[in-house]
Amino acid sequence: MKKIYYLPLILALLLVTGATAKASGYEKDDHEHDEHEHKSEKKPELDYDHEKYPFYPSLMNTHTGKAVKSTDFTSPDTCKECHTEIYNQWKGSMHSNAWHDPVFQALWRLGNKETGGLTEKLCAGCHTAIGVTSEEILLRDEKGDYDISEIAQHGVQCDVCHSIREATYKDTESNEPHNATFIIEPGDIKRGPYKDAKSDFHKTAYSELHTKAKLCGNCHHVFHPLNNFPIERTYDEWKNSVYAQNGIVCQDCHMATIEDAIETARTLKKVKHPGKAANNGPMREHVASHYFVGANFTVPALLGAPKHADMAKKRLQSAAKLEIIPPKELKAGKLGKVRVKVTNIAAGHNLPTSLTEVRQMWLEVKVTDTKDKTILHSGWLDKEHKLEPDTIIFHAYAMDAENKHTIKPWEVVRFDYNNTIPPKGSATSIYSFVVPADAAGKLKVAVRLRYRSYPQEVANFLLGKDAPVLPIVDMVKAQTEIAVN
Ligand code: HEC
Ligand code: HEC
Ligand code: HEC
Ligand code: HEC
Ligand code: HEC
């Protein structure tokens, strides 16, 4: 019965096309698996400047233009001795888990298989820069598995960021930071935001780059190296935002408490956080937090970082505003329409951002009558935790060269649509239904904006038997009653 009233008139007033209905058509991918493995046998010859890009397709380089040793880097455990608070914040962040993250591992290994190893250094360049600059990523243990040193397994760590000497994106065709366009110089000098820092343990150097979004954009801007398609565009979304216009950078929200970030999003002003940068250092007017919390609450919880998971939930719950816009009137037996408006109030980039081809942020809308009978229900999950096909999802729908849906980054050539919500922008969706002829009194409209890190079928595909039932966060809820005339 529900389906009859639930006319297929739902449309979002954005770039949504009819493709919304196929939004969870992931299984198709599975089928095509063999075919793609076949293709990988003819590994294309890559044409590139070997001197400029010794770790191609990752665009990173070292100060010597050659591989360095992983022992040239210092472990976070050493930094911890004097920067205890910063270490405790970083430990458990997605940066610290960038290599161990099981979702990364699964997709990376699949990519390496399907492309004959072409994606190996590309992906690892951002997820373990030490593994790539030391070329340990090429080593295998006796079982034939990857064999990288303990330090390289710490992912995006202290001595990766604080050894970045300069950005090299100006030499690239896009002229934008992407695919690790930086030079890394491990050693004595730790580069950071202070002009007067002194330490007995290491030299220090002021680095303007570390106070800019460009530093983050080197990794938070992922292009397909062969067709140049920007798959993860967080940096670009930010660059074209009101935040960039007002000098508000990634650090102001992601290296700050959630409360301060909310304040910054509202006022477009930075909030100072006084404290000590080192246990024995002087008091500073501002110390940046190293929690680096984004939206991922699933993997931190799996990897034993519940505090980071909770902070990610809070960040998500701060990001959007939800409004139900009722029709002027609602008549029994006639078509009724309710508008639902989602505004991106606190994200300095699109909502959601980055892996928009897999993240799921969607609307659940339920209209019921006074007897609690359902008149419309959209955005529900079936028994397999899949979203019903007509759900309005804010995401990007990625396509491969054969015009088929894909979530494998190495196959992506374009987006069929991208209806993520720009910074301070909004998206309005219309829900239509027939008001029952016998409806009397008021109809109740209840709406939730929900988020999960991946579609359940993607998690099942990548993690197999180990896949958990994915947790969901309700970002924001709204409810209203509309009188029937
Ligand atoms: C230019 C740097 C860069 C490159 C190259 C890169 N990544 Fe990432 N990757 C990131 C960043 C930054 C994130 C975090 C985005 C987010 O979580 O929103 C990320 C997140 C991910 C995630 C999501 C993990 C999770 O727990 O949800 C997966 C999976 C992943 N990358 C796989 C890959 C694969 C496979 C490749 C190569 C084909 C690759 N990455 C190449 C920077 C990069
Ligand atoms: C993803 C890159 C990144 C990682 C990983 C990272 N930092 Fe930082 N760090 C920064 C940036 C950027 C700043 C400057 C932020 C600002 O002032 O806006 C900074 C600032 C600092 C400062 C100056 C004080 C402060 O907090 O502002 C110290 C000390 C520091 N980091 C130490 C560490 C240590 C120790 C680790 C590892 C436990 C670490 N960092 C991991 C990017 C990073
Ligand atoms: C023996 C103690 C000690 C150890 C170990 C140590 N630091 Fe420091 N570090 C300091 C002190 C002290 C300062 C100065 C703090 C200040 O002036 O506020 C400092 C400052 C910094 C700064 C700020 C530089 C600037 O100019 O802005 C960075 C970045 C930094 N350390 C990174 C690291 C990293 C990365 C490690 C590990 C590889 C590390 N430190 C290990 C004591 C230490
Ligand atoms: C060397 C590459 C690199 C640099 C530089 C870098 N990141 Fe990341 N960042 C990553 C990777 C890789 C991940 C994701 C790891 C994963 O999900 O497996 C990530 C994850 C994150 C996340 C968590 C995303 C989520 O889904 O919750 C945030 C927030 C973040 N980075 C912010 C920053 C900020 C802010 C800066 C600049 C100060 C920065 N990053 C610099 C590589 C980098
Ligand atoms: C005004 C505050 C603000 C600024 C500036 C900002 N962010 Fe965010 N960021 C957020 C909020 C809020 C979220 C949670 C909602 C979401 O996922 O978009 C978030 C989420 C993220 C995520 C996780 C996305 C996901 O769904 O997996 C990444 C990665 C990230 N930010 C990186 C960055 C980078 C890199 C920059 C700078 C280029 C940046 N952010 C600038 C507020 C901000």
C-alpha cells in the first residue's frame, strides 16, 4: 500500500538526475571483477619525468631526489617524550591509522591486483609517505606480503608532516596541490608554525606552508594520475569557499576543538587556543590540536580509538541545519508536497567531502497520519542494511570508461552527478504523496539527516566476513505537523 501513495515524484532541486534510483547498484561491480582483472595484464607503460618524480605516480620527492632510509625518520614514540599531549591527540586519529585502516588495506590491495601494481606507490604515497620514500613498499616477507618497517606503519605521522620542506605543485599542469606534490627532508629540522621555537633535541624552522591549507591539499586532493580527473576534491571545494575568502584554513577547524570549529564556521574568525607546545616549553598564545577529526567514526571505533570516534560524531552533528518547509495547504484526497532543506553550516568544503563516491549522507522522511498510518516513507534500510532505491543521497556517482558505475578510484573517469552540498550552501528536496481521502486533523512529518561511512554492500565486499553492520549517525533531526484542510 505504501508504495502506491509514495509516488515517484521525489526530486532534489540540485544536480540529481534519474540516476538516484540506481544509487546502491553496487553489485554490478562485483560481476565485472573478472573482466577487469583480465585487462590488468596489459600494464600500460607510464611516461613521466623520472628525475622529478622518482616515486611516480605519487608526485612526492625527497631533498636528495632519491630514496631515503626509514631510519632517517624519527618515530612518534620519541616525539611523545616532550610533546606528550600532541602525541596523545594524534594517536588514534585517521592519520595515525592511515596504513592500518582495514578499509584502505582492502581497496589498495584490490587496486594493486587489478592494475598490475600501478596504484601501489600512488596510494601509499599519501597513506604511508615513509613506506614510499624509503621504497620499503616494494619489499615482501616470506609469505609474499608487504613488509614495511614499524615506523612506516605509523601512517601520516609527526615526522612526515614536520619534515615537509616545500610544495611543488606549481610545476604541475593543474597548478594545484594534489597527489603529494611536496618535498620531504627527514633529519634534524622540524618545521612548524613558530618563528622562535627552541629545542635541545632538534632544530626548528618556521614554515609558512604549515599554516596554510596547501599543506593539507597536497594529500586531500586526489587526482586520477592518467586521466587527471579530481576524485577527492576537498581542497578545491575549500579554495572556492567563503572560508578561503576569509582566511579560514583546514587547521582552524580540524586542529581545533569541535566547539571552536563551530564558532569559527559561524563567525569566520579564528579562535585562539593557548597552551604549551612541548612539556618543558613556554606558554604559547596558540597551540593547534592534533586530533585531526573528520567524519570517520567507524574505523577509529574498530581500531580502539573511541574518543576520536565520539569527536567525529560530534563534528558530523555540527555540520548541517535541517528545515521542513510545509506546503501552503494540504487537502484530503489531493497531492501534497513537503520540502526538506539541508544547509551546510559548518563544513569548510562540500558536505560530505572527499570519498564522495562511497560516503552516504541521506534523508529519511516519514509522513504519518493521526492514527500513525504511514503515508510516505523514504530513506529506510532493508534487512541487508541497504538503502531503499528512491532514497535521496548526497554523494557523487562515479563512472568508469565503459559508462558503468564504479567505486574503484583507479577506474573513475567522471562523475555522473555530484549533489554534495557546497560550503554555506543548501539543497532542497521535494517529497510528494497523495493525502488519503479520509485523512483528518494533522499529518506528522519526521525527518532525519543520516550518515554512514560506506554502503553496507561496499563494506561487505571489502571486508568480507569481518564486515561489521555499519553504524549510522543521525546528524540532525526535525519534526512538524501540518493541518489537513
Ligand atoms: C593525494 C593523496 C591520496 C592518494 C593518492 C590516495 N589517497 Fe586514499 N585517502 C586520502 C585522504 C586524504 C583520505 C581521507 C579522506 C576522508 O576520509 O574523508 C583517504 C581515504 C581513503 C580511504 C577511506 C578509508 C576509510 O576508512 O574510510 C580509502 C579506502 C582510500 N583512501 C584508498 C585509497 C586507494 C586505494 C588509493 C589509490 C588508488 C588512494 N587511497 C590514494 C589521500 C590519498
Ligand atoms: C597532518 C600533518 C601533521 C601531523 C601528522 C602532525 N602535525 Fe604537528 N602540526 C601540523 C601543523 C599544520 C601545525 C601548525 C598548525 C597551525 O599553527 O595552524 C602543527 C603544529 C605542531 C607543533 C607546534 C604547536 C602546535 O600544536 O601548534 C608541534 C610541537 C607539533 N606540531 C608536533 C607534532 C608531533 C609531535 C606530532 C606527532 C605526534 C605531529 N605534530 C603530527 C601538522 C602535523
Ligand atoms: C627532548 C624534547 C623534544 C623531543 C624529543 C622533540 N621535541 Fe619538538 N620541540 C621541543 C621543544 C622544547 C620545542 C619548542 C616549543 C616552543 O617553543 O613552544 C619543540 C618544538 C617543535 C616544533 C615547533 C617548531 C616551530 O618552529 O614551529 C615542532 C614542529 C616539533 N617540535 C616537532 C617535533 C617532532 C616531529 C618530534 C619527533 C620527531 C619532536 N619534536 C621531538 C622539544 C622536543
Ligand atoms: C601526507 C598526506 C597527508 C597530509 C599532508 C594531510 N593529510 Fe589528512 N589524511 C591523510 C590520509 C591518507 C587520511 C585518511 C586515512 C584513512 O582514512 O585511511 C587523512 C585523514 C584526515 C582526516 C580524517 C578524515 C575522516 O574521514 O575522518 C582529517 C580531518 C584530515 N586528514 C585533516 C587534515 C588536515 C587539516 C591536514 C593539514 C594540516 C592534513 N589532513 C594533512 C593524508 C594527509
Ligand atoms: C569551517 C570548518 C572547516 C574547515 C575550514 C574545513 N573543514 Fe573539514 N570538516 C568540517 C566538518 C564540520 C566536517 C564534518 C562534515 C563532513 O564530513 O563534511 C568535516 C569533514 C572533513 C573530512 C571528512 C569527510 C568525510 O565525510 O569523510 C575531511 C577529510 C576534511 N574535513 C578535511 C578538510 C580539509 C583538508 C580542509 C581544508 C582544505 C578542511 N577540511 C576544512 C569542517 C571544516
